[in-house]
Amino acid sequence: MIPIYSPKSESEAAVIASMMQAYGIHFVMQGGAFSSMYPGPLTGSLNAQTLLVEKENAELAMQLIAPMIAE
């Protein structure tokens, strides 16, 4: 699995996870469980999350989240 994007908030992570599930993309939200234990401002060392997808789905995943990143 390769890293694609680090969501800026819990809500953004939830929307991205829902999109990945809707399109049948196998993914892992690294750090997701830890960030739910210690909510608050995202920091790179503690509760930041990273979306990981399989290499063959990376291009589709990037296309799906591109509108969110552009904002």
C-alpha cells in the first residue's frame, strides 16, 4: 500500500473513507484509531492520519479526492 493523502480533519477523513468504500477501493487510514483516542488539533507526530491504498487503485483514489484537495 502507498500513501496518498493526509486528511486535515476527522470529518474529511470520514468523507474520504466513505468514498473509498463506495468505489470498492481497499484502503487503510493509518493513525485513524489513535486519532479517535486523542481528538484535537492534528499534529504530525500524534494524531495525524494518512490514507493508504493499493498501488493499482492509487490513480482512481487520487482522482476521487482531487476536488477536496483543490480547495
